[in-house]
Amino acid sequence: MVHAIPYSRDRGFNHFSDQMIRTLREIDRVVVQTLFRHNFLTPEDPYFKDAWKHRTRHLSFGLWNEGSLIGMALVRHTKLEYICIDPSQQGHGWGSMLLQHVLSVCPTLYLNPADDPALCRWYERHGFQLSNEVEYPRFISRCYVRHRYETRSKDNHKI
């Protein structure tokens, strides 16, 4: 039987006892893939398989509510490959909760979000900054980064 740690404020998690975040295990693959397919287009499937196979296991998490997987985050080294919340559960702060948990254990991350301005603004609200942007005929490719430390720039001379 797989056990997960319930949230508690003293652990830095949400206080609801029927919610938990735990690392994703191999036995979770089918339910994670089902959630993935509810959030992403079918052509993304090969990318999911690669992200699952090469995920950094201690940095990839599932968000469970009342025993059901409602969110997942797959991290490979310092790249947030995928994060999603079940469409029926979106808009309640679950994605922010899951992302904050990932950032608490891996404060330096980068990602390439979908070409969606609202999604990019969501990442920016969570401390990610646009690092690179390339325009293609049908879409814009962006790279966002979040560092746990300040970097030097012309405007900011702190390290």
C-alpha cells in the first residue's frame, strides 16, 4: 500500500487533512498519464512518456484530494517538464499549491510553457522571469527561469 503524508501547517503544507502531496512512484504512472491526457493534446503523449521515464523522482509530485490524483508535476533535474491540475479542479488554487511545494524543494527551475499569455502570467506571479523568447510562424517559444538567488545585471548588482 502506498502511503502519503497529509498536509499540516507545521510541514509547510495546506491544512486540509484530506489533501496530500507525495512523490510520484512507478505504480502511479497509469493514473498520472490519465490526468496528463485530460490536460494535454494527444500529440504530447510521447513527450509525457519521456518526461516520466527521465523524471527526477524526488522532485516529481502528485497532489491527491480525497484519495484521487488531481494534480501532478514532473521535474527533470531543474526543468519543470509538466505541471497540471484536473480540469474539473482548476481555479481553486491547487496549481499554485503544487507549484509552491515543488519550489520549496527545488527553488531553481526553468520551463518552456505553452504559448498562452495567461499561463505565462501565472508563472510570472510565482517568481518566474522570461529568459528567452523566439518567434516562429505559428507560435512563440519562451523559456522562463526562477532562481533562489539574485543575479547580477545592470539594474541589480547583488549576487
